[in-house]
Amino acid sequence: MHEEESPQAVMERIVAAAAALVPGAEDATITRVRGQHVTSAAATATDERGRGLDALQDQTGQGPCLSTLFEQDLTLVGDLSTDGRWPELAARVGDVGLRGMLCLRLHVAGDDLGALDLVSSTSGAFDEESAEIGQLFVTHAAVALAATDKLQDLRVAVASRDVIGQDKGILMERFKITADQAFALLSRVSQDTNRKLREVADELATTGHLRRPTQR
């Protein structure tokens, strides 16, 4: 997992390895939650059922992923169709053909939450051994994903710095101003147009123009 360079590649490696290593797992999905919305960030190649389960959790606003992310580190489910903790989900889960589930908290970064979901079409597929192995696995997976996220953020920051540097040069030449004055101009346009500095810089680098508020 640590050999991968992008967060998406790491997540795809995580779900493939988890499905192969954790006893009882047929497929695996990484679920991400922002606010109360649930989405599938990655899934094993055959796991359309896991994506369907995420969609049901998003529609009903309940389920083992949400419980894991907001209440506990791990949720073990013997049979989703009869579990009384999520009655609305239980009534509809037959649509996706899943019964057993092991859900493990993967990461928490501000309002971006993630869980690793291991699923099976068989009730009672997961036991204490599955939970122990899953917890060991998710610890390593979380470290790998956090490291790759940090690397991605660094790449974005470097790219932003380079674009802003180019724009400062454009403005210094065009208006015969200093580097500090050029940066102040970019910042002012960013503030007045309520856009991120990176967006303003990208626009100037691409079009050669700064979009200013109409009232000015």
C-alpha cells in the first residue's frame, strides 16, 4: 500500500487486500461520509452490492457505517436483514443481497470520515477472529492512506505556489509593481470575488486576465 502514489490507488489496494485477508469477507468497500451523505470511495471489482448498500445508507440516514464513524471503531453485523439497530435499512437490504458485515473506522479528517466495510452474502460470516484481523489490517491501511493524502496535499501546495509565482511575474511586468504589490493584488481580487487564491491564480495564468467585481 505504501508504494502507491495517489489516495485513490491506495484505497483500491486496501479493499482488494482486505477482501483477501479477513476471514468471511467476500468483498470490501471504503465508505466516505461528509455530513450525513454516504458514498463509495473504492470497492473491489465485483462489489456492486457494497456500493448499493452505501446508497441505501445514504437514503435512510442509518446503517453500520454511520454507527461506526460516529459512535464506535468497529461494528459487527450478523444479519443486516434482521438487525434491529437500523430498521429502515433492514427492511430494504434484501435489494442488495447482503447479510453479514464488518465495518471498521478507517480515518477521521475534519468532516471527511472513512470506514472499511467487509461484506458477505451469508449471515454470521464474521466472528471475533475476523474482527481482530480486520482491526490489525485497518491500522496499517489508515497509516498508508494518511501518508498518501499528505503527499497529495504537498503536491497541490507546490503546484499552487508555482502558479502564483508565475502570476506575480505577469503582474509585475504588466503594471510595473513589486512582488509584494503583485501578491497583494491577487489577494484583493480573491477576497473581492469570494474565490480561493488558487482559483484566481489559475484564471490569470490561463486567460491572462483578472476577473474583478462588477461594482468596482
